[in-house]
Amino acid sequence: METSREIDPNGDVILCLHNPGAPFARRISEPEEIQFRVSSRHLMLASPYFKKALDGPWEESAPDTADHHLYISAEDWDPQAFLILMHIIHGRNGQVPRSVSLELLAKIAVLVDYYECYEAVEVFAEIWLRQLKDQVPKKINRELILWLCVSWIFSATDIFTAVTKTALEQARGPLPTLYLPIPPAIVETIESRRQETVDKIYTVLSELYVFFRDGPDPCHFECSAIRLGALIKEIRPKRLDPRPKLPLLGYCIHKTKKAACSILSPPTRDPHNISTASGGRKTYGSYTVCGLQSAVGGKMQVLDLAGMPGMELSHFNGRRSPRGLKLQVDIG
């Protein structure tokens, strides 16, 4: 690994990256260091963080007496992501890759957020995101959390909505942030809506139970009795009984709704449609208007769970990038 990078041949700042990469459970050894020769003028123009460090009464703003360079320390950043960021800040566009992996993009995003250089990276962020946007996962995994972080930092509005839609539907508890700079308000909102929606589904089933048990018969006694019995019979094997208590850990909106909508509706008979077959045996005509499935499905439609949208980036304070990136994403 190169230990010195000359970003600006006339630079007056030596930016020292200690322990680059910071791998997990590393063997005990002398700490590594990579030095980047960079320009204070470019750093201060691109980043409020560097402007404060280099233009104030701080240790970093005083030149070293030996070589007259300013020295700034950084630690644990990924060296490849750090080098790309320095190339962008210094206008060395030919050295900036036009495509990156999601992993590398997330590492760059964390740097951008830390050094507050959103505008400087915005053009390249849009190029990278357009190439990766079709890879947004439809399930909760590590990649989805990386996408949440990236879409927040770069204000990628459509991607943020797609990612939060998946998180809302499939989260079974508080969303892990993997120690990434994801605002607590986002995680708290997802968790709050998860609990609220799952609880509403159980409320629907409870209300149906009470209605079939105590309410007036919509057509006749047999109809309510059969639907009540079927509801009681169906909810336990589908993990819909007993009703769980808040915070409903382990319950996601998608599977809870799917279980409720899969409740079977037994075939019922209309006692007012009776005919006598040969041999005196009575037969009953089919009666499907008061099916249990239609009752549950109707209540679920009122909740409008099928059209549950993701969250809007504008609902949260502070837009990271000067303008939102509108990238069409399939949020199916």
C-alpha cells in the first residue's frame, strides 16, 4: 500500500490518515499511516469541517516548523474512499471512477457526511446512484441499511422512499443502523409505524370477533355463529392469537397482514333455501355473501395496507444535498 499520495503538487496541507481501513480483530502491529498532500484552499472551499480546522485557532491551522506544512489527522477511514473524495475535492475528475460498488459508495457517503462536503460530491453521487439504483433489495438485509444511509446522505428521494417502504413492511423490530450516520428520527418513525400498523391488524380481528359474538346477526343466527367459529379456529394456528403486546417484537406488517388475509372462509348454507331431494333428504343452497374472508378483507382494505407508501425524505429535518436526486426506482 502506498503511504504517500500527492493530490496537489503545490499543496500546503499534509492530511494523515491513521489506521486506514481499520479491519476487524487485527493482529497487534505498528499502526499504519497514509499521507495525502492536499490543498488547504480546496479543502476549505469544499468542507465546513476543514474550513473550521484550517482557518481557526486550532493546532491544525499552525504550520509545522520543520517543513512548513499544515498537518491534519484522520483515522479509520477506508483509504480508497478517502482518495476518491480527495480527487473530487481537488477537481481531479479524471481520477474519479464512474462506477463504484454499493459498499464503496456507502464508505464515500459516510466521509461526505462527516466532512459535510455534500455539494462537492453531488454530481458524482448522481452518476453512481443511477448505475446502482436497480439493485435496491426488496428485503431487509445489510445492503438495505447501506442504501438507507446512502439515500439519506445524498438526498436520493426515490431511493429513500423505496428503501423505507421495504423497511416498513418487513421490519420485525427497531431497524439496525450498523453504526452508520442514519438519524434516529428515521429509525424511530419506521418502528413507530410498524407497531401502529401491526396493532391495527390485531384490532380489526378483535373487532370482528366481538361483532360476530355480540353484534346483531346481519342475516341470520347461523351466519354469525359459523363465522365466529371459523375465526376462532383460524387465528391461533396463524399466530394471530393471543394478541401480542407492544412493542410487538418479531411481528412485521407484511406477514401479519398476509396471515390475516389467508383466514379461510368455510362454505355456509342458506337455511331459507331448502329443497327436498329424493328419499326425503333436505339440501341447502350455497350462501357466500357473508363469507369470513370477505369480512376480513374488507377491513384490511380500509387500512389500505396494500398501498402503504415509503417515507418522504422531506419529512425529516435537513436536506443533505442542495437538491434532491430524483431517480426512478421500482418500489413494487
